[in-house]
Amino acid sequence: MKVNDWTDYLNQMSDMLDLELDEARRAELLVQFSRIAQMAGPLMAFPLDERLDVAGVYQA
């Protein structure tokens, strides 16, 4: 995801959760989102066998 996409996501989530974020906090969250996405990139790119079963859904 590009920074612009994270900006849109952050705007939508802060509106939905009724959060007031100052510019410093908003900027730091964008940095953290970008770092997390960068770390997740190799994991998301890892090819999986199509025959793998998906995990079951826990139901209480």
C-alpha cells in the first residue's frame, strides 16, 4: 500500500472511531503503518500451495 492509501485509511478509521488526531500523531501512525506493511510484504508474497486447507473459523 502506498502512503496515500494509508492516509485514506487513517482518515476513514479516525472518522469511524471518532478519534481526534493531531498532525504529529497522524504522521507517526502513517510511519508505523508503512513499516508494518513493509515487514508484511515478504510474508504476503510467499506462495502457498492451492491445495492447502484454510484455517477453520472459531465459533463459541
